[in-house]
Amino acid sequence: MGRSLRITLIALFLIVALIFGLTLGRQVFLANSEPTPAPDLSEYNTYVYEQPRELVEFTLTDEQGNTVTREDLKGRWSFVFVGYT
């Protein structure tokens, strides 16, 4: 292995270790701090219901042809796009 290749590999390893260390340190530091409050969504021209609304029963079909109901989405984050062309 050439000397320049060895120096390059060592430099890359040190950069990766530095990034990993900074990321880990940031996570440890932020874990001890108070979470930031949620933004006021009215600033973004959004409507926020005072009380949560009950989601009615529904049946959808996913991209594999499987049936999806309200119970399948319960307790999970879901990104839904409803649109047309």
C-alpha cells in the first residue's frame, strides 16, 4: 500500500470518527436539555382543532392490493396523500 493511500485512509477514518463523536456528543448533550415547545401552527396558516376528532372507519387498498383499515394505522405515524390528476 502506498504512503499516500495510507494517509488518505487514516484521514478518512479520523474524519468519520470525528463526525461520529460530535453526533454522539450532541445527542448526549440534548438528552439532558428541555425539549423545545411545539411551534404555534397558526403562523403557518394551518387550522388546529381544539379537540381531536374521531377517525371514522374506512377501508383502503395499499400498493400490494392488501386491505388497510383504521386499526392497521393505530399507534403509528402515517403519511397519506390524497390527490387526483
